[in-house]
Amino acid sequence: MIWTRRRLLGLGGALAGMAAVPGWAGESYVRGMKRIDNSGVRPAGAREPVRTGTGTGAGGKLISLRNLHTGEELETEFFRGGGYIGDSLAAIAVLLRDFRNGEQHAIDPKLMDYLFDVAQHLGVDPVFSVISGYRSPQTNALLHERSSGVARHSMHLEGRAIDVRIGGVDCARLAGRALDLTRGGVGYYRASDFVHLDTGAFRTWKG
């Protein structure tokens, strides 16, 4: 993908949408992207992962995400010192954008907490392959028409849901450990080999 100034400026919308969450500060990086000041990212053709800050420290939470549709990867510390890191969450919003049309939406920070906690419960590093993050209304309507398994009012529309898998971890086990936490939505899709997680009410299903 060619990143233009217009696309970069669009990151400001993600930041604005998340400004209400307290305690955000810091820097974030995406693989293949370089820092621009302290508020945006741009691709630079880098091959090695670039990481946020200097480490997680006490109480820090670091997560690694790979968008399977765009090939972009992000390793970032999204929580530190009792608060969420704004630039990190903005970069997460970029990575989890609707890949079909580039539309971005603020991602619920609690969704990242959920992923982090599930990985800890599994005893593995929080490194996730992402099948679906945010979905724009147009994309969700299209997918809903194609499959009854796509909810008309999906939480993907609100940036509160994600479809993931972890390398080396069976998705049935991933779903089972998420269920152990008894929070949010947990959907296990055996045929497609992924697990849906969201920050809604606790419930479970199989697709």
C-alpha cells in the first residue's frame, strides 16, 4: 500500500476518537513504518520489527499484532504506569482499520486488555494474527448479505471486536482459555480456524 499525506492525516481522526481515555502518552511504531514527531506513522520499507518505547517495565502491557490482509505488523506497549498510551492505541487503530476501504475507528482499549489476558492465561506471548478488526458499515452490510454468521449489528462496527489466532495454539484451546475468563464474547469458528473476541456481555457460540 502507498501511504499518502492524506492517509497520514487521517490518523488524527483515530486520535481524536480516543482522546477521552485518560492516561494516554508515549510513542508507537508499526513494522515498516517510522515515527513522525509523536503523533503519526508512515511506511519506510523496514524489514525488522520496531518497538514502542524502551520496554514494558512494571505493570506495562505489550502486544504484537499482524494484519493478515495487509501484512502489516505492530509490536507496541499499549498500557504503562496505570494508563493507556494514546499513540499506541492510534497505531492499533491504523493496523485494525477496514482493509477493504481504509476506514479507521477507535479501538476499545479493553479489547487489547482482553487479548493480553488471554495470552497470559495460555502461558504464551501476546502475538496475534488478525483476521478482522474494525469493519465499516458498508463492509459489515456486505458480509452480512453473504453470510448469516455475520451479525447485522456486529461489535466490529464499534471497534470492540476482533477475530484472531495465535501461531502454535489450537483455536479450540484459545477459545477455551478465553471462556475461562468469563468476560466478553467468545466465538469459535472451527472451519475458518479463528476465534472472535469482543468486549460485550459474556456469551459464547460456535460458527
